[in-house]
Amino acid sequence: MTYTHCSLQLLKKKGVALKKTNYTTIRNMSKHKFNYEWTLEDSKFTKDKGTVFSCFACGGGSTMGYKLAGFDVIGMNEIDPKMADCYIENHKPKHSYIEDIRTFKNRTDLPKELYNLDILDGSPPCSSFSTAGNRDKDWGKEKKFKEGQAVQVLDTLFFDFIDLAKKLQPKVVIAENVKGIVLGKAKHYAKKILSSLDDAGYITQEFILDASSMGVPQRRERVFFIAVRKDLVEYLPKNPSLLFSDFPILNLVFFEKKIPFGMVQIEDEEREELSDNLKGRWDEADKMGRYDKRSEGGIKFGFFYKLMKWRVAATLMSGGCYSIEDSAHHINKEELCKVGSYPLDYKFLNNPPQYLIGMSVPPIMTAQVASRIYECWLSKLVT
């Protein structure tokens, strides 16, 4: 007997117990543009869709997405030496700048190819805008974001990134951030971002996207500010139904089949047992915790998550604890990679996998966006 992906909830209600072989069958039947179970070693990166430079590169989550979509990522900027070492180990970039973006943007010795980019990518630190953080209480405050980094006002780094875009003038600018940046009091920051990109020579639109509809085994909502250089707009098709908008057509609606955690979980695998304190939370989660409606990915009890097989995994954060519903154990490294769509052979060096993956844009999320930008825009500009 075989089961289709869309019938998982129905089967659960009928009391059907799915075995490992059934999940394998479902996985093989589910068609996705990009495979969330992948390796760097076995991937063929065509590098024929254009050039990209990545800022706030972290471990290269977005970089891997651009590579999967066929782009050539020629360099990176990252302030954290530990993250940069990890990036360089896995990606071997042609250009590496391990420094504060505030000094990087003022460099006068940048190579010519950085002034001819197809895409300038960046994910400015977003903790100041996260709905899980202090939000406006932290705005304008200087922080040392991580050991070894400079003291910075995190909520202004977005504008340093825009300064770099104004200097380099790539065809397209893509900036990813948390959904909270367009909510509540933070809306004035979003408006300032749009205004600053306008001053830099770009027409911009923001898109709220959910990774779970894009082939990522995780519910992760993010905002993408996507800007195209104004002099290129006339060459791109417009939507005739939008009479008062000059923004060219960009289809970022995705209908990939949802991937529940049961398809990611590895059965009969050795995994780290929860501590006694966390076991208490695991035991009490069903009674004392709450079903996380925002992520719909499991039962939330403070910082503790119990992931449910029949649901897409909750947003993977750099902190917190993620366990599985049928065993008092942590999810393991391979499951973390799959949930974050990271390659299974990624070399984390001395960085905790959950921290690095939780800090990153899921590669497949970026790959989907980059593919659409090529199809709708960059391919139209080829002469």
C-alpha cells in the first residue's frame, strides 16, 4: 500500500501507522524543484545564470541557494571570523572580506567584477526586529553581536548594505530579514529601507514568503526586499492589472508540497538523550505547553519544542531545544540539516550545527527566489 503526500493528515485520523518504508515511498513520490536531501560533493553547479556577491554571509545559506539555482557566487563579506572560516572551508570563494560592512563599503580597492554583479545579496542581522526579541527596546542601542565582532547598532546595518548597493550598482539587490521588520512600530524602518533603495537607484518591493511552501521542511516566514535597478525596468514586462505600479512582473508564489517532520526524521538512529530537566519539559509539554499556532510545527513549552511527525517542523532558531514527539531525545545533526535544507556533508568546523543553520537563510528558499528572478528578469536582459 502506498500513500500520497497530501493524504498524511487523513491517514493519521484513520489511525494508520506509517512505517519507515512508507515515508520513503512518500518522499520519492513528492516532486520538488530542489531536493532538501543533498550534498555539496554530488551537486553540479552550472554557474551560468549570473554573478552574486553575498554580505552578512554567515555559513553560506543563501550562497548555497544561489549555487543550486545556477549562479556563480564570486565572494563574501562576513564580520565573524568563525563563520567566515566555515564559509571559506565549504565554498572556497574567489573574494573574501572578513570585516565590518561599515569599513567594507568604503573600500577603494574592490575588484572590477564587483561593479558588474547580477545580484548583491545580504541578510543584515535581524534580532532587533524579531518578534521573539525585545524589538523597539533594543533599537538604536550598540551591541556586540557575537564574540570577536565589533560593537554595532544592529538596526542601522541594513542602511550600510544599501550604501554598498549604491556604490556597486548591481542589476538586482536582494535583502532577507525577519517578518517582524514590516510589523508594528518597525514599519517605519521598512519604509526607510524602500526610500533608501529608491535614492540608491532602485525600485523595490517586499515579499513575505514561507519556506514550507517552497520545498523546505520547516515553517519559516521571512521578508525579502527585492530591488531592480531603475534603468533596467523598461526592458522587463509589467503587470497590466497594476495600473499605478512600475514594478516589473516577479512571480514569487510557490505551491511546493509540504514536508512533515516524519519525512525528515531518521528512524532507529542514535541520538542525544535529553537532560533530566529537559525530560521534565518533554513529559509536561503535552499538558503544560501550547500548540504553536504561528509555526504549526509542534508543541511549544517555553524555549522547548516537541516536533510532531504529522506537521512541518517549527522555525529552526539558533537557540532553543528541539525534540521529537515519540522519544525524549534531541533531533540529530542530519535532521537539522534536512530541516534547514543544508547539505548533509556541510563542514561545520567548531560551530554548533543548530546555531549556524538557525542563523542562515535556508538554501532552498534562496534557490527558489533566485530561480524566479532569473526567469522573470535576468534572462530577459541577456543580449
